[in-house]
Amino acid sequence: MTYSFSWSGVVPDNQTRSFVFSNLNVLRTENARGRMWLTRNENLGELEGRTTNERFVYRSGASEFTDPLQPYIDRTVPVDIAASVTKTSDSLVGYLTPMFNEIFKIAIDNGYPWPLTKVGCRYGHDPRNAAFPVLGPGVDDQFFVYLPVMDHVPFQPSSASAFANDVAAVIRTWETAMQIPSSPTKRTGFYEFDLSVFSTLSNSMGTPVLRLRRMWIKRFD
């Protein structure tokens, strides 16, 4: 991508340029490197419809940053999963599968390798048994107690449905061990997910390119 700008002939005291590239999917474009060069005499005859002889055009060498820049999107705004996807069934798997399909759409549609992914989950509920219907995190009258459910080490999912089934199986096992189905506050319960997606361009386990926190869904009996 190249950006060109004309010069008025006046050298300003401070020359600041900002570049904004909108609607870039960080799972498709995982990094970028800035490069700049100067060209002189290239469009001398532009107003008369003439081109400049290449031997009269001066072009400087390119100056660029040493390392590419890796983006990092960290979204902390609560997202109601049930209101954001089209469910395949009225179950946890039925909502998680289309959610993972949407997040990893780039990999699925283009045959890219699935990126390393880390997922965490915690269970929230209102001990007063008052937050009903379930409103999830971020409500004005928030008085939730949270319990850790899972914190999966980074791994490479094989498909959205397999990913959803694995997560749901861990949650079901945890619910049984914690006796959640017999809890008096189970009707106020919800699960909150924290998903991190790492770059496919590096084997290092550094900062992810995408982190989605506070994605939640009500508990299913």
C-alpha cells in the first residue's frame, strides 16, 4: 500500500503524518512494516499531459523500520454471545460453535492453518439470587461472585465444532464437581470467556494479535 502527498514548497516547522487503515482483519494481516522514500521531478509535465524523462527523475533509497509492527486488539466490552450469533441449537455448543466460526472465519474460508489459541472461562452468579433474568457482566447493579472454570494452555483447534465441544465438556465436568445444577443461585449463573489468538507468523508465545474478553452466555440446564 502506497500513500503519496504533494508539497506546497514551504517547509513546515513540524511535519506530522498519521495513517489509519480501516477494516483490516488482524487474523489476515498480522503485521506491517513502514517504508518511506522521496521522489523529485517525477510529475513536472503533469498539467500539460506530459511525462517526465526517467533520466531526470530523482528517487531516494527507501528508509524503513527494522522490525515489523504487530497489532494487538484487546476488547474488554462485554458481549452477549446469545445475542450476537445465530445458534445451531439451544445449548452451549449450539452457541459456541457459530461464535468460533465467526472469529476464525478467515482461517476456515481460506484454508489457513488455525492459529494458536488460548481460552479461559469463569462462572459468575449473583449470590443474592437477584440478577434474573441473567444480565451478564457490566450491568449497573453488579454484585457477582466469580469462580474459575478453566484456563487452557495455548493450542491449535482443529475446527469450530470440535473446539466448542471440548470447551462444553470441560464446563460440564466442572459443573458436576461443583454441584452447580443443585445450587440455589444457578438461575443467575453465566459463563464468561477470555479468548486470545496468537500470530501464525511466529512460534514465540508473546503478545497475541487478538484478545476478546468478557464474552458471556447464560448457563444451560
